[in-house]
Amino acid sequence: MIRSAFFKLLPTLAIAANLSAGSTSDPFDWPQFLGPTRNGVYVGTNLATSWPEDGPPLKWRTKIGRGFSGPVVSDGRLIIFHRLDSGAIVDCLESQSGKPIWRYQYHTDYVDDFGFDEGPRSTPAIASGFVYTFGAEGTLTCLAMADGKLLWKVDTRSRFNASKGFFGAACSPLEEGQSVLLNIGGGKGLCVEARK
């Protein structure tokens, strides 16, 4: 078993060839923060026991913007949530090739008080054919996994009187049954349940 680590996405996201151990599908999806069972544990057995001195061979690479959001993977698709200029961007790529499938973008006005990083802080969630994101400015979105179409969007700052907080909105969405759960710390609601 491997426990996941928190990490900041670098300007370049590189995918190593041995992550899927030659598989043509993704039997070990990682569709949300802390993985499929929400405990940060990888239960697969196809792990390399050693790597070449220079690390595993590079399979593909793509440029991304700023942020602390972790990538998520489901059914051969990789979702990356990042920021370029004033755009909060959700990119969907083929996990095996890095080929773009779709992109969704919305305007963000989040400014980090410390001048460190103005990208999203939360990891998206993929569940039941939907992609959920929660931007640093407090925007919750639900996109169709198939084509990236916006299905609904909620501005938690205005709707629930959520404050900016110390470093922006950072809770990763969690789907449970017909609901999406989110801790927003708002004056009109601390924990939000958005029905699908």
C-alpha cells in the first residue's frame, strides 16, 4: 500500500509510464481527494520495485497553470483544475496520452493575501458521470464528465455569506448519494449539501 502525499502542482505535470504498468485501461482510478475509498491508500499490486537512476520513463507532459489542486482520474480520463491569468480552468485529458478532450473555464477574482499562489486549493471529485470543482474564490461547479458542459454553478460567497478565509476556499467536494457535501464556513451555512 502507498499513502498519498499532499503536493503542489508544478507548472508542468508529468505522467510516468509505469503508473499504469502497461495497462490499456485505468483499473485503479483516483477520482477524488484521498482516492477511491477516501483514505489515501493505493491497494493495487502492480508497483515497480525499482526505478532507473533517472526515474521512470516519461510518458507524456503538458503545461498547466497555478494552484494546489490534485489531479483526479476515472475511466481513462484525467481532470486537472488550475488557474491561468483570471481564468479558473478545468481540463479533461486522456490519461494514457495526455490528449485534450475538453476544457471548461470561468472568471475568478481570487487574490492571495500573501502573494503566494492564486490558483485553486481543492481537488475535484468525479462521481456518477459528473465533475465537481470548488474554486479558491468560492465557486462550486458541476460539469458533465462526457463533454465538460456546465450543469450548475453556485457562488458560495453571495449565496451563503462565505468569507474569503485565511487562504481562500479549500474544501474538496464530496459526493454522497444524491448530494454534494462541502464545508464552506459561511454565515448562512457552515456545511452545504447541494442536491443533484
